[in-house]
Amino acid sequence: MEIGVIGAQSKHTELFCSLINTSPLFPRMRAVSLWGGDCPERVDWCMAEGGLQTLCDRPEEVIERSDGVIITLRRGETHKALALACLRAGKPVFVDKPFCDSVPDAAAMINLSKQCGTPLTGGSTLCFLPQIAELRERARHCRSLIISYAADCDSPFGGWNFYGSHLADLCSAICGCGAEMVSARRTGRLMDVLVQYPNRSVLLHSDPTLTEPAVTFHSWDEEYCPLGDFDRCYEYGMRAFRDMMESGVGQGAQRLLFSTRLLDAIGRSLQEARPIPLI
């Protein structure tokens, strides 16, 4: 299976490609082609570090040449058009985080994937870590928890959502998609988002200085649970992509749609200085 990549600005480009091309986990996959018009100055680096062979002039050329496509452009608003082109061409696609920047865009991608029967996955690769299943089970029995990680409110790549999407995706993966209310507050470089579920409250806390994602459970005592092997998330993300390509079954559509709704509500809560209902 030949894999094409659209986007060179993100470090995920060379990380994903080098994993596919060097790890024994992916014997039937080969990352081959790249379009890097979003960041031409990084193209040579990505080609060399990722072990890529073919530089394409247009994203459409990558799609044509590939059996599956990874979209790694940093800005979420660019993802919809490219993902739809992949899906219409019958090419399974992994859309890197942030999945997109609007609920209609997320719905359009997910709906076309279902209509075409072409699988789709993506978002934060942290959600593919094996530890998430254990954290999800613990969360079922906990009424209050904190999910924390680094994010920059002033990122040039879409503000808080660029890294905050990790937190929204983790919230969806660990606590589910049934939240009712969101309230966000920024204090300097810090962001705190209260996500209210029917039977629990979840605080998403971001600080640019944090070095690892973690979940803190509050029950009788406080239990801090770092995502210990979080640097292996790229490997597990590509495993999920491999499994999806082999099975023809998409992964995480409900999580991706809810996470996008959550990010939208967070933005509205900040702008309007009030809680935003999700139901």
C-alpha cells in the first residue's frame, strides 16, 4: 500500500513517514509521495527524514498516486477540501489534528465517508494510545477529573485550538460525547475549560509549560495519571491508519464530530463570556 502525505510544515510529516518506512509494524505500507506547498523550505528535510521518494506539484497528484493519504497541514480550515477529494477518489484518509475548525466541515467529511464507503480517521494521535481504554474505565466511576496538557492560546496556527484539540479529543475519548455545557476562561497564557456531563465534571487545563498530557482523578483521593508513553502516539496513530486501510472501516467519527463541537463551544464561551450549551 503506497501512502501519500499532503503537508510539510508539521513535524508529524517526517514522524509518520519514517515510522511507516522503517518500523516492522508496517510491512505492507510504504510512504512514497509528498506535496509540501504549505512549507517549501521544509520539503527537503521531510523527504530525507521520512524516506519519501516522490515530490508532487499538486495535492491532487498525491491523491492519484496513493492507496491512502495522510493530511498533515497545520491549519484545520484547510482539511475539509482535501479530505473530501480523497474520499471522492476512494482513498482512505487520516486527517491530522486539529481535525477541522468548524462543525459543518467535520459533518461534511464524516457524512461523505459514510456515503462513499471510504474510511476516515484522525485527530489527536493521543487518543489511540492503549492507556486510553484504562482511563475511560476509571472515568466511568469518577465524578470529577482534570485533563491537562500544553497549548498556546496565541498559536499562529489557529490559536488555542491547534494544541487545545488534543484536550478536546482526549475529553471525547475518555469521557464520551454526552457533555451538556461548556464554560471557558483564559487567564494570561493559561486556559481552563469546564465541560459538564450529566454525571461528572471535566476540567480541561492547558499551560504552555506543561511537558506531558495527564489525567487527574478526584474521588476519595487525588490520583495523577500521566500518559506515560505519549511519545508513542504517532506509532499508535499509524497503527490505527493501517488497520483502517486493511479493514475498510473508519475509526472515531463520533469522537471527531463531538470534539469539533466542543472546540466550537469553547471558542464561543470565550468570546461571549458565558457558558455554552451542547444539547
